[in-house]
Amino acid sequence: MATALLEIVDLGDGEIVLQRAEDDSQPLLRIQFSDEARDYLMDNGLEVAKVMIQAGMQAAAAISEKDSSSDGGGQLRTVH
């Protein structure tokens, strides 16, 4: 499988997207901060989005690793 180069782009309207670099396809991920959240973050929305994306990728890798090492017993996951 080829490795895709990804980029995080701040669209300037409170929305930050994760997309393939040099590709016009739809973003892979959209993070939308409300006006209130942007005020609270004090222009640090891009940094917060980067951390959110990194945490999501790490969680997905951990879940994938756990699923591949289990017997596939169809366990349900609960998010609180």
C-alpha cells in the first residue's frame, strides 16, 4: 500500500481539515470549532486540532492492533 502525504489546513473560518497533499479530493477529516471555542482557544485552534488528529491516529492504531491480536469475538465497545 502506498503511503499518502497528508496535510492539516486551517481554512480560517473555524474549520481545520486533514487532506491528502496535492489532491483536490474531499478532506479525510474536518474539525469545526464554534466561535465560542475559537475565543476560548485564543488562536490556538490549529495546534489543538493537530493534537486531536494525533490522538485519533494513535487510538485507531491501538484498536487495530488489539483487534488483530484478539480472536474477533465481536466485542462491543462503549465510549463514555
